[in-house]
Amino acid sequence: MLGWVVTFLVIALIAGVLGFGGIAGASIEIAKIIFFIAVVLFLVSAVVGLARGRNRI
């Protein structure tokens, strides 16, 4: 998922250098949304992993 973030950041940088401000802005917003989704999914999986790990006796 973080690969998608890097892809959209590269698209935004290239579009910004070439003068396509609208495309650059849209790409950076998509990259931010995907990044925060990845962070939330990581935190959820970390909490679930910790909860499962503590049940062992």
C-alpha cells in the first residue's frame, strides 16, 4: 500500500515540475489519503496482533 503512496508522490512531483498544478494537487491528496489509510490499517493490525499474542498460556 505504501508503494501506491510513493507512486502518487512521484506523479505529483513530476506534474508539479511540468506545470500541471491541478494534477499535482490531486495526486498529493490521493497520496495523503492512502498514507493515512495505511497507518490506520497498521495500527489496527498491531493491536490485533498484541491482543492475540497475550492469550497464549
